[in-house]
Amino acid sequence: MLEEEFKNVIVRIKNEVKSTQIKTAISMNENLINLYFNLGKIINDNYKYGNKFVSEVFRELKISFPKLSGFSERNLNYMKKFYLEYKDDELLQRSVAKVPWRHNIALITKIKDKKIRKIYIDATIRNGWSKDMLVLQIESNYHLRAGNSVNNFDASLQEYNSDLVNNIIKDPYVFDFISLKTEYKERELEDAMIRRIKDVLLELGKGFSFVGNQYKISTDNNDYYIDLLYYHLDLRCYIVVELKATSFKPEYIGQISFYVKAVDEILKKDLDNPTIGLLLCKEKDRLSVEWSLDTINVPVGVSSFELNKYIPVDILEKLPTEEDINLHVDVENIK
């Protein structure tokens, strides 16, 4: 008994430490971003001294703070641009202060529309995207894909949950880290996704926890196998994912709604929210999907997906191997 109580105390202590670490990191980032904003204002207000002003600022800072990084001429110019971008928008100032500096540079250089930029700022904060992941999401038009699936969430879920789910489900999903031949089967796609499950989870978004593939659901006389089963930590529900390597067909809705109902009956606990189905098809006809969804009363979303373009074997064989590239790099370094 005492040992169990001791373990609980240790867990509480660890949680307090982690919580403080997170708060400290957030606070440090906000202070740094506010510093860069203030420096940007000073640089902008004194730009009348000419182009060499930034060079002089850089030299003075390097002399006074030789161990500090982040004050290159290029970065100082970004600070000026950063200030000009947000000086008249206090709401955005508070949002961007929660995002790391490298992310902010990517946001102001790659997205001109501030309304669209706000979508990526919020998504970065919510999903904890790295800078590289943020750039990938920008290049794959996340803002057009988020909440774009065809679904019946409004009719089948409570309003609060409906809005949350809509913000989480995307269309299309971009699995550009998976390459398959032109004609492939569902199992080949599933196997490829399992091999790259970490990348799949990043594309699905924060909160998705992988439960299993070909997850068996049994009735009295039959066994059924769900392609991919997830649990969403924020939504507090199971998510059934079915993969189709073809265009959407109405009969797919019957299959996935059966799986959703089965998971609700067998796996769902009292504290869990209703299970959600996500059908991923190669292509879809929106009207066919909408009519099909009208026939069911369980929450299902239908999205398309995109894979990396298939590279034919004859071309693939002509590409340099990793060993060839490393050899070339070694030779270049010797020179």
C-alpha cells in the first residue's frame, strides 16, 4: 500500500516538473519573440540612417553580446519585417508570440494573407508542428484541406463535438512519403502506412494514437477486420479508418458504418465519446457521398488521399544510390 502511494506521489512530482518545464519554455519563447518585435520597431524607427544602420547594429551587438546568437544582419532585417507585419494587430501579436522564431520567419515569408496565416499559427500551436512540418503543411495547402471532408457530423454528433471533429478531419490527406505502383491494392497501401506510421500520425494530426491494423471485431459467427483503428486523445473517441484504393462507392458507407457501430458496442467505454468513421478513397464524387451519408446515423467522414507520384523501375534504377551519394560527398570533402 505504501509503495503504491509512493509511486503516486512520484507521478505527481514528475507531472509538476513537466508542467513547469512547458510553462517555462512557452514563457521564454514569448519573451524572445517580444524582444525581436521591440528590436524590429527600433530598427524600423531608425532606418532613416540608411542601409548601413543594420550592419552597425549587428557589429555593436556582436561586440557587446559575443556569446548570444540570433542577431545576424539577416535576422535583424527579419525583425524589422516582423514588426511591420504585426504592429497594428495586437491579437496576432499575442498569437505569434506562442510560435518559435523560425516558424514565424516561414509564416511571414510564405503566406501573405494574414487570415490564412492565422490558420497556420493556430494549427502550429495546436499540433506542435516543427518548422519543417509547418512548411510541408503550407506547401500542401493545409488551410484548404482542414475541415473539408464530406461528412454527416452536424447531423450525427452534438454541436460541440461536431465542430471539433470537423477541424480535425482533412480532405485530401497527403501521404507524399508513400510511393506505390500505379495500380495497387488496399493491403499494399495499408502495409506502406504501417511502415511509415509516424509520418502517417503527423499527417493525421495531433491527438491520433494508433491502436492497430486489421483489428479483429467478432460477432457470434463471424470475424471482421478493421483496416486501421485509432483513438483520439482530445476527442476521447475511437476512429475507424477504412482504406479504398478505388473511387468512392456507396456500398463502402455500409461497411464503415457497421465497423463504427461494432466498435461502439464492443470497445467504447462509458466515458468515451461516439466512435467516428473515416473512409479514405482514391477519389470521390461529392454528391454520391452526400446521398450515401444521408442513409446512416453514425458519424462518418469521407476524404480522398494523395500519394507520392510513382517512379517507374527503369527510371528508379538510373537514380544514384545512397552509397553513391555518400561517396560523392566524401570525395568533395577531401578536395
